Amino acid sequence: MALSKELLEILVCPLCKATLELKPDGSGLKCVQCHRVFPIRDDIPVMLIDEARVEE
């Protein structure tokens, strides 16, 4: 089960409150502003800043 479109529309980065985009491979949600990638585990986004990695 993939993330619903409605969920993607309301989720924002917990650090800078910017929009998140689903990575092409579906492995995480990437912030458009601070470039942190929050992992998706078992179809659940892990929105913890400590779990995110910065990616360009």
C-alpha cells in the first residue's frame, strides 16, 4: 500500500515546514527546502528529524 495523495498533501517537513515530495524510488519523502529525506518504513513515513538524512 503506497502513501495516499491526501496524506502527501498535508505532510510538511517537521524542521522547516516546507513541502515534501515522494522520492522516485518511493524510499522516502524529500523536503524541497532543506533537502532532508525522511524514510518510509512499512508504508509509514518516519517524520523524526533524527532519522532524516540530508541529500542534494
